[in-house]
Amino acid sequence: MAEFHLPLSQVRCMNCANKIKAALTALPNTTADVDTKQARVSTEEPLHTVFTAIEHLGYGVGQQHSLPLAGLSCGRCVAKVQQVFDQHPLVSKATVTKHQLDISGLISTQEISEIVTVLGYRVEQQPTITLALSGLSCGKCVAKVEKVLSEQADISQFSVTKNTAVISSALTTATLIELIEQLGFQASVTPPEFRDTTASTDNETSAVTKSAGVETDQEQHQANTNNDIETTTQAEDPANQQTTQFLLTGMTCASCVSSVEKAILGVAGVQTANINLAERTALVSGTAVNIDIITAVIEAGYGAEVSEDEHARRQRQQEQQTTSYKTHIRNAIIALSIGIPLMAWGVFGGSMMIESEASQIGWGLIGLITLGLLVTTGRHFYVNAYKAFLHHRASMDTLVALGTGAAWLYSTLVVIAPDWFPPQARHVYYEASAMILGLITLGHALEAKARTRTSQAIERLIDLQPQTAIIVHNGEEIEVALDQVQKGMLVRLRPGSKVPVDGVVEQGDTYIDESMLTGEPLAVNKQQGDTIHAGTINQHGSLLFKAEQIGNDTMLARIIQLVRQAQSSKPALAKLADSISAIFVPAVMIIATITAMAWYYFGPQPSAVYMLVTATTVLIIACPCALGLATPMSVTVGIGRAAEYGVLIRDAEAMQVAANIDTVVLDKTGTITEGKPRVTETISYGSHNKQTLLALAASLELHSEHPLAKAFVQEAQAQSLTLNDNVQFKAIPGLGVVGSLGTPATDTHYELLLGNASLLEQHGISTEMAQADNQKLAQTGATVVFFAVNHALAGVFAVSDPLRADSAEAISRLKAMKLNVVMLTGDTEATAQAIAQQAGIDRVIAGVLPDGKAQLITDLQQQGQRIAMVGDGINDAPALAQAEVGLAMGGGSDVAIESAQFTLMRHSLHGVADALQLSQATLNNMKQNLFGAFIYNSLGIPVAAGLLFPFTGTLLSPVVAGAAMALSSITVVSNANRLRLFTPNKKES
């Protein structure tokens, strides 16, 4: 006869223990001694039969292991391992795959690992988790933690000090934290830079490996520490990190957000987790496995699933929202159809008192109907409240469940035993339970409907990408699904069609409407060699282009991902709301308890009735949901609206900072100006005409690599001038170009000089006749280039980087917003002043070296100015990073864009003004929502507690409190949705 000592779980009382004992002793030849912690069993039955008897009662028994395997290459390997564990006397059940072993029984992790090793395979090493501890004041505290860790079969090794616990375990971080916090201590994930790697030398450290209960020696502890360092290094490697979006279910308020965030951050490998209550999503970055994150969320009492791509996410989210809305509407109708008649009965003179046996029977039937209502339409409130209770937390569902449950329970007690109450206290409140459920559920339905509008901006971005594409294969055009398009394929783009993927034009000429990506209203000409982007619209011509970026690598996909990440981020205001929400529900429950006690002991008769009404009303009127939605709703709508204007925002914190900017610093080249030198003016002398001079100069520069050479060639091509390739030239550094050009058709020969005045003077050519023009052009900020033909001055060209067409208007708009505008450039003072005058900028800082821009930003900040830096080049990156807010022009370098918090997709400074105005509007909207939520709760709770009773003689009805609670959430959502209508003010006022 075998004897087993079985650890038990979920056994809460001796009644449960007696049930287990009865089930075990019913087995043949079995005796058992059971308490709430363990069962001591003597039996001839196999372990599996014993486990099954206990598990069928709903209790936990034994130890469960889920271990990763390595080395199993085929079905025979799996069968070999399966057979060994099936025959093991301490294993109840084993499931083996090539990669994982799941076992329940009395066997330890160490024994499992040894068996697998003997079979020629191996169990992958368990991850090492480092936790920061607090609340441990002595060696006894350390011993307590050690004891609970030693009782866990899935912990192979641990080391504990008063401040740190280093644990090698297959358990999740959240589970380990819960084990320690159950002892009354606090535990959290330790940042790697603060990990205690010298724990082995601490005199209070205990390094324990659970193998036959024997402590390991110092060398093994050191090896464990080394493994910890390796694991940490791997986890911190940015190359291994990924960002995954999860769809969440079961969240109802800010307390839920806090719980989900804590659960996800407790998973080993998670670096950051941003939870969006408005979207019901989580954006998680790190190296953690998705299944671990999902498990952690489920263990916390909620639901989670991976959002594979935007289209799948959208479809699933729409399904959830539709189902949720229909369910809430149905439940609200049912609850109100019962609650409204009951309330009308009381309002229009019907008795709500238990006065006779007939009223007792009548209200008893209504009580049963109301109970049916609570367990059907109100079931989710009670289920979620119970889950929260199991995880030692409270949420909005807790408040609703307590409030409606207390009203029903009091009423039922009055019906069952009216003699227990004084006559004036025999009042029933079934209508309150029904109406509260109905109104709050109706509020959830309206809130869900309103929330569907918050993501319309990102939905429109997703709609830009077509679901099919026409590929050209062996000369045949074939329409295929978008996910079948591969890099390098030739794709046909027909007039009026949307571009399916990013690519480069191989053949054709057309105009592409890019306004949906950049906000630029004018269509852009695309020819061979030009890049086109997914989501843009072909207007007229037909194109053949080669696919270059597909799937999640297209610009549209990256924009959607950036917007999604920004919508999930939190500004400082949201973090303030989160910190308040974390203690809000417990504080409300304490207030409700104090209110109940105060009315019971000090209130007028019937005190029990006053106690019930006030406590229930306090519980119902408090709305953590409004607090939780206040900032995420504004952020989601504001960032989506910004994307519609071609402004991509990296995180919500940047919006809050941008709203308080007082100085805008603009880089000149590529920001205020086009960043591309152009021939802006041609002046001819003598008999030469302008077109001939430009054609000769462009022919001379045709093979030059000088930056200004391209300006001559492009201007000539723009004017459709014919260029002569039969040219010989020589570049003279610092001066210009000399050469000769022959035209065989007309037997004409030209000697040409193109450069500065010094070049011509060295060749004995006077530039005196051009001095007046030289001074005039230089005052405009242009570079003057002299041109001599056949040893005589023929003309001058003005080459400049012209202002963007709308720069002056945009700068005027910034100044109208009471912002100081500063131009920062490395150009000479004269050129800079000329450009500043054209742009309408009063303050110019010129002659700044690339590495000096960041220092100048620092100097301005030291003067008390809050800076927004706008740039586009690599040399702007340090200044963009140094400024409070960096805005990068979308056509700029990747380095600049990475250094900035805002990216402007269109090449216009109007984007800067749009970004700042949208930031201000979003911040104002957040403040309005938070103010409303705080004021509502600050005023509503005291009124619900009876603050006005001494003045009015009446109490706030729980039904009115339920309506107010629902209305507060709807108000927050509706106010946030006003941002969808926001339009930046483009008047210069």
C-alpha cells in the first residue's frame, strides 16, 4: 500500500476538506487524513485515480509543471519520454510534445530534468527572475520568504536578502510577486541597472537549490548569478525586442487598467506596457513570449488575444464592439422594463412597504424576478467583481455589485423576516437594483457606441490600402490578394486606383494624389525612377512599378503603427489620473463603510434604511470609469486627428509639452527653404538671350559634380532647352568651371567660363558692367554666378535656395500664435538676413556650425525659453533631441526623424502650426475631461453620503446616482470626440 502526501489548493475550509476526505475514502482500500493544506493518503489505487477524485470536486492537488524540452526530433522521441512518465509512480498525468512537457503529480522539477537527461534529451534552463523586495526587516522575514519559495516545485533555485530575491523558476513573474505579497511584503521587477549581483557575499543571503532539500555551495550560486547576467543581457538586447498589440476584454474602469498593466509588467522580458482603456488594447514591448503575456492577463481575471495585423485587429475589434453594444442594449432594455414599472409604482403612490402577508408574497415574487435580473443581465458585474476579489483588488464592477446586491439583500430580508425591522424600516428597494443595472448598462452601451468614433482617423488610414493588386507575370496581368505581392514583383497601377505597396516607377507618367498621407493638396508628378507609396491614389496615367516595400514595411503601415503606439502612450496628466485611480475604488468603499456606520449610529430612525440608501448611493455614484477614460480618449482622438493633417506624433507626452512651447527655432535649409538650389534669375548682356546663355551654361555643367551644377541642368530641362554633350571642361576649385563647346551642325565654337568674379578677372575679363546687378541679387540672398562667352562677359545667374511657397504665411501664423520665431543657419549673415526678411523672421542666428546648434538650443533654454526645434538634416538631430519638442520634416534624413517627437509628412511649416494647435487643443480637452471627472466625484460622493440632508431633508436616490454615473462616462467620451471636429486656425489675425 502506497502513502502519498498531497499538497492541496483552493481548499478554504474544513467543510471542503471533509468533501475531499469522503471522496478519497470512497476509493477501494483507501484511508485519508485531510486538512485545508494537504491530504495524507494510504491507498492501493494509482496516483492518477487519487488526483482525479480530488480534481472532480473542483480543488487543486499536487504540483503542475510546464517545461520546455530540447533534443526531441521525431515522434519516437516523444513516445519514449511519454512512456517513462506514464509509468512513473509519482506522475498523475503527462503530456509530451517535441518542444514541451506538461506534468501533474508529486514529482519535482529537478527529478523531471534528471529523467529527461538520462533519456538523452534536456530540459531548457529556467529563466532567472530578479525581484526588488521591501518590508523585510529581519532574518525572520527572509526566512518566511525562503519557506514559501521552497514549497514551490517549479522553483529550482533562489537567493533572498532583505532587499532582493533572485529566483530560477518556470513560474511567471506575476505569480512570484503574488506569492511574496501574500506574506505581507512588497515585490516588484528590479530594473537591470539596480540588480544586486553581490548577493552571495551578503551575510543575510541564503542561496538555496531545491534538490533533496540540500543547500548548494558557493560555486553553484555564482553560476546562477552568471546565468542571470546572461539572461538579462539577452533580454536587454534591442535587436531581440519586439512590440506587439493585444486586444483586451473584461476591462471596465481605470482600476482594471492598473491591474492589467501590473500583470503584464510582471511577465519576464516585458520592458514597457501601455494599456488603452478607450481602445481596449495593450501595446507591449520587450522579449517576452506572447502566450506568457496572454496567460498573465487571464490569470489577472481579464481576456487577451494577439492582434496579428491592422485588418485582423480592426475586424476583431468591430466584432467585439458590435457584440458588446448589442448585449448592453438588450440587458438595459430588460432591466429597465422591470425597473421602470416598479419605480412608477412607488412614484405614483403605490406602497413599497411590507405591511401584510399579501404584500410579503407579492414583493417576494418581485424579489425573485429581480434576482433573475441580477444573475442574467447583471451577471457580468458580479463575475468581474468576484474575479477582482480573488485577485485582492476592487473595480467599478465591485461598486455596482455591492450597491445592487446590498439593495436586493436588504429588501429580501425585509420580505422574509419583516419582524426583524421596525415598521418604518420595512421598505423594499428592488426597483433600485433594477434601475441601477438598467441605467449603468445603458450608459455602457452609449459609451461603446461613442468609442467606435474615436479611432475613425486610424480606420481611414487602414482603408487607404487596397486589398488586391494587379501583378504582371510573363506579360500577363493577374489580380491577386495583397498579401501575395512579393518584393521585386512588377505591379500595374491603373487610373483611379490606389497604390497597393511602396515601389519605384519602371514605366509610365502620371500624377499621384498623396494628400491622405502628407496633407499636401496638390497631386505630384511621378515618372520613371520616382518612388510611390501605398495608399496614395493614381489620378490619370497608367504605371508599371516594382514593389520595394510590402506588408508592414510600407510607409502607410509604419504610419499606422506610429499612430497606434502614440495613441497607447500616456502623458503626465494620464499618469496622475492613474495614480489616483489605483486607490479610488478602495477609498470609495471605505467612504461607503464610514457613511453607513455614521447613519446607523447617529442618523434618524429608521437608521437601517438611511444607512442602506446612503451607502448604496455612494457606491453607485462613484465613477472610476470617467477617470480612466478622461485622458486616453483625448489622446486617441487628438493623435488620430493630427495624422489626418500629416502630423505624426511619437508619444502623448510630446503633445503635452508642445502645448506649452513659447519659442520656435527653424533651421533654414530644407525647412524654411526648399533645400534644393535653383537658378532663380538670368540676366544677359549684349546680344545674347537668356535661353541661349542658360543652355550653354547647363551644357558646360552637364558632367560636373558640383552642387550648383544640378541647378543649371534642371532649370534648362524645365524650360525644355536642348543641351550639347560635345563639351570639354575643367573644374577650378573655389572659382568655377572653364571649357569649350562645339556645335558641328552650325560649325560654331564657344569658349566658356562659369564661376565667380575672380575666375573672370584671372582671365582678363571685366565684370564692371555687372556690379549693380551683383549687389542687387546678393541682397536677396542669392549666390551670383558670372558667365563669359568667347572672352567677354555675357551674363550673370542668380542661384539660390528659394523659400517654400507657404513659408512666409506659415511663419506669420506662428507669430500670430504669440510664439517667438528664430531662424538658425550656418549661412553667412547677409544671406541669412535676406532669407529672414523674405520670410518675415525678426531674429536670426547665422554662421552656426553643425555641432553648435544643440548648444544654441541649450543657451536659449537657459534664458527660460521653451523650445520647439524644426529641422530636416542629420546636422539638426542633436538640436532636435535637445529641444523640449523636436519636429522633423518628413522629407528629411532618418536620423533627424528618429530624434524628433513630431514628424511632418508634408513639406510645409503650416504643419508646425497645426501640430502646436492640435497639441494645445488635446491638452485642453484632457484637462476638461479630468476636471469633469474629478469635480463629478468630488461633489457627487459627499452629496450621496447625505451632505445636503440637514438642509433639504432628503437623500439622493440610488437610481439617480446610477444615472449620474452613466452620464459622467458618456460626457467624457462625447467631449473627447469633439476633437474630431477640430480644425487648425490658419488665419494670421
